Amino acid sequence: MPARSIHMLSLPASNDMKNASSWFLCGVLSVLCLQAPSMLAKALHASPSMNIVLFLIDDLGWMDLGCQGSSYYQTPHIDSLASQGARFTDAYAACAVCSPTRAALLTGKYPARLLLTDWLPSGRWHPNAKLREGRRVRALPVEEWTLAEALREAGYRTASVGKWHLGSAPFSLPQHHGFDVNVAGNGHGAPGNYFHPYEGDWLVPTTGLRVQWNTLLDGVSGEYLTDRLTSEAVSFIEKGDDKPFFLYFPHYGVHTPLQAKREMVERYQKVSPKNRQGDPVYAAMVESIDQSVGAVLSALKRKGVEEHTMVIFASDNGGFYKATSNAPLRANKGAYYEGGIRVPLLIKWPGVTQPGSVIQEPVTSMDLYPTCLEAAGLPLRPNQHQDGLSLRPLFAGTPRLRREALFWHFPHYNQHPSSAPSSVIRQGPWKLIESFDPERIELFRLDHDLGETHDLSSVYPARVQALQARLDQWRREVGAQMMEPNPDYDPTVKPIQKGKNRKP
């Protein structure tokens, strides 16, 4: 500030020293603001923006971690992450199958609002069923402003390493939705093989079309996909500049095909069958995921950014019924009982989360978008993440979020056991499931009946009516697509099952 500007500042003639002091303080602040207009910017730059690492594990069940209560699966690195941050007991995937959850996480919107309500490309699986399935889109719409785009706009380096499964070329790959780097992300939900070469082809049921998983063509013969993706993620961290980064790390594991390293599998095979929680091969796949988490956490420490990185660990839906037991939860991936939608969620936010804290408030995939924005010091985008809420108040001790209920809508048929086209509302401890085929209403009180063994719909008819009315209202609000009577319904025709390879 020029000297003449200082001369213009003068104390009042009054003997009131309190008033004089106020004038003097105002003058000093004015001088500082005018003399150093960039001081605030420099101060902000001196405190790096929070990096974000988001692990999304495919088909990992709620009970498949040591910190969740498993004595079979060996997950020391993930358990350590839980001890350093917050663990959620009532975290939910936005859908019981993968693609809709991934879309909800990246957009902050319910799958029903996005019209992306089934895994891609799901096809018309049950043409002779009683009901016609609801309409859905075939890729994440480019009109959506994703979490990656919001962070990249703020100066973040962004990378997606692993499974994408939200569309394909030419418009719907990670690089079309805000990611600078895309490693191994394509339109497919599983690799052809977990060992290099990873290629394989799949027959899409009812269409006769074969699609090929043809990414990561380079590599050493026999390398394991989980390890390869981990090396790519670590390289992204270590080779980066001083810009903050967002690493979205959606592993292909522990999705089928069940394949793991022989020496790991043999250790789990030695466990008595009566003491096993799941398939030994699946257990080895879980351990490889744990090693991946450990490698990434070590890379953050070596880089010197551990205390400036928020780490999130989550799953996209419940565990696959042939791979693991979800007990005490009922059912499995694809179903709208707790075993299909309740998932592990761990968050370590340095300086914000309390080490070893346990949070029981129901939360969902959409909440990660606004939570990440807060961690990055960015303003929220409520017009985008319409259905997500920042979890930060829970870390500060607030027991409840300002949310009335959580909802699910799946107007499709599915091959997974205990699955049915359904809509769901959870409000407090109460959960209502409305199934469309077969038509039925079920009501459970989760705080008394976590395993959903007692249907209370006939005991509390007024509550059923209120919850169903709110569920109907929500479906109208988000424009949910409903199922309709199928003019081609033929009860004598055996339904086509998803996942079955059929000849053209």
C-alpha cells in the first residue's frame, strides 16, 4: 500500500480509548488487505487440498472383513484402515447389482432418477414373464456432472483404475466422464481371466452376440489382475506432481470368475469346511484385495501425503451367493433383503474422522459425492447430487442426517436367489419391500430382526399403508419407471436366466 494511504488513516479526537482502539484495528486490517491482496491465496495454497482414494470392491459382502466380524477372511490392512477412521454399520449400496450403484456413486443420484436401474448391458431377459420390465438407459448419460468432473474442474488429477461397467466407446468411457486416466475400464463387468492374458469372450444371453474383454493386452504372462491394477494405482500416486488427486479404484475382484493365486487358495483349503465362511478361492481373492489396499496406503505414506488423503472403502452390492455367506443377513447379491444391499463402508478423513469410530446411521452410495466435495474444500452441488448428503456431520458427532428415508427401485427380473422386481423403503428401523412379481408386501423391523425372518406386515397395517404411500410418492418424484403387464406373458414358458450362456 502506498505511504500516502497510511497517512489518510487517523485516530479520532475523542478520549474514548476503546473507540480509538477500534479505529486503529480497522486501519491496520485495511493496510494488510491492501498491501498483501494475495496473502489469503498463499495461505490456502500452503494447506494442500485433500487427496481422495476411493476403493469400490465388486460383490464384497457385508461380513467379508475382519473388522466386520469375519474370522475366516484375512484382511489386516483393511481392518487397520477401519481402526484409523470411521466404520459404518448400516451402509447401503444404491442397488443390489453393480452398474446402478456405480452410477449413483459418481452422480449422487438414485438409479431410478437416472433411469440406470440394471447392470449393463442387461438385455431383455424374461420376454415371456408376467410383467414387462421398466425402461432403462444403456450408459451413464454424458449430461451428468460426475464427481470426477467436479474435482478435475477444481484442479485435481483424476484416474479410474479398474472396472467401469457404465457404458463403452465412443461416448461412455471414464475419459468421457471426468477422468484423465483410464486403466482397464470398459463396458464389461468382469474380466475373461484374472491371470494374464486377461482376454476372454462372453455370450450375451438372448442376443447371440459375443463381446470380448480386450483391455490390458500388455503385461507379463501369469500376472494377477488385482496386482496389476494395484501397480497402476500406485504409479498414478507416485508419479504425480503437486496437484491434488482423485483415485477411483473400482477393483474387478471379488466378482466372478473365481480365480486366485494357488498358494493363497491352499491356505484357505486347509481350514475345516465347517469353519469356512465361503469358497477358499473367494477367500484368497479377498486377501489379494486387502494386499492391494495395503500397497496403496504404503504408497501414500512414501509420497508424504497420508495425512492429506481421504480414503474410502466400499462395496457395490452384497456378496454373491455361490462365493460367500452373508449371514446373519438374509439373501445375497441381486436381492433386496439386507444381504443384497447392506455393504461395508470405511472412511478415513485425516483430522475429521475419529479413529476407530462406529457410525450406525443409515447411509448410501450417493452420499460419497458431497462428502468428497467437502473433503476437497469445494462447494456442494445440490442440483447434481440431489439424493446424496455429506457425511461430515456424522463425523462431528451429529447422530442423524436430515433425511427422511432411503429408497430402492428395481423394475427388472434377476437370476439371483431370493431376487424379485421390487421397490424398497427404509425409514428408521422399519423396512418395507414391495415385490411386483410375485405381488407381496413385507415389513421388517431391522433393529429387532436383522435377518428379516419375521414379516410384520399383518401386525402393523397402518405402518404399511404409510410407508407404501411414501414409497409411491418417491417413485413419482424421481420419475421411476414401473413394470407393466406383458402381452407376451406365457406361464408355460420357462424363463430365460441371466448369466446363462446360450447358443445363438
